[in-house]
Amino acid sequence: MHRLYAETLDGEQVRLARDEADHARKSLRLGAGDVVELFDGCGGLARGTVVSTGPEMVVQVIEWLSTRPLQPVVEIASAVPKGNRADTLVEKLAELGVACWRPLMTERSVVDPRPGKLERFERIALAAAKQCGRAHRMWIEPPMALDKLIAQADHEHKAIADLAPSPVQNLHEANEPPFSPPTIKEESRRLVLIGPEGGWTDAERAQCERTGYVTWRFGPHVMRIETAAIAAAAILLQHATEQPT
């Protein structure tokens, strides 16, 4: 069953936006009578039948369903890798179930994404949600400087990904998340900071430590930005669940 994005799911008939209708008609070859699944990116789901294939495709709803956000809620703020590697980062975080991703501006950041690139990231995240079956899309937040994010972040659990200051004797200990069940409630929000490939400065490390961030090393090697972000998300979301309400 093909999944289509609907900006709103209200009423017995749902009209799709022109670009989504064009994709459904031209790329997916959908026509009247085909059964589809609709999602609004905010947990709303519906199953219905295509009844009109005009510029604004109309779907007659057969069944409604809603889901709770994926638990635990994991948010990633990272420096932006160069080129297509940023697209990979966004796509894979969305597939894994990350709630939102924010471009992080640090002292050694190289890429500062402009509005056009942020819109591209939004499209990639939405396409990933359609492909992987998640009901809640991953939101792309505006870029923010590290000091401003630290001042505003109100997450219950916060970590900064970094190499351990001393050699890690046990790889299992290196992989152990700094916040994981059953030590905390699953409903809490978890924020992980991923720095640029030039690494964090001593001042940035000290600032994070002063404001309650724990240092987390989850592998024995230096990773690229997208690798570290994907690895962190996968570890924290390995027991994630998404349930109907």
C-alpha cells in the first residue's frame, strides 16, 4: 500500500496538495479505486480510497488511526557535513526515528546551511518518513550556535559526543549510553550534540560540562559527523516503540 502525505487529516474526504497529487498520479500511477495510506507527520494516519485524480487528488477515508510519538524522544544537534553527506545524515536519522535534527554552529563548523538547503532537508526527511512507515515526521530545526542552544535546551538528559579523555579499557563501557532504561523514564527527552570534524574546543567542552552535559564515547574510532549522529541515534532508539492511541 502506497503512503501519501496529507498536510491535514480532517473530514471524510482528504485533498492532497498539488505536488503530492502529481507524485501519486505520475510516479506511483495511482488512480480511482486504489487504496492508500495517508499520514500527516504528526501522528495521524488514515486508510482510504482514491476517488479523484485531478490536480488536487481526493481520497475517501475508510479508517482512522493515530499513534503516540516514538519513545524515547531523541533529538540530535550536529555540525553539518559537506556535500551529499548531509543528505545522508538527514535521511538516516529520519528512518531511525529521531524526533528532530538541528544544524549546530560551533567554533570549528564549516557548513552554514542556507534556507534553500534547509528546505531540501525538509523534503528528504518527509520522503524518508513516507518510505520507512513512521507516523511522526522528523522536524528540521533552524541552525543555532552552541552557546544559544545550551542556554535554551531544557531536555531532561543531555550528552556531548566526544572521545574519552583517557583510554577506555572496556569497549562495552564505551558503548553504554549515558542515559538509558531502566535508569530513566522512557518519556523523557534526550539531546545529543555531535561536533564538527575538527572537534570541540576546550572552551566548548567546559561550557557543556558546566551546564549538565555528560560526555559520551560510543565507539573506539574517530567518526565522521554523519556516522556519529547515526550511531548515537541507533543506540538510543534500539528499543524504541511507536504505539496506536
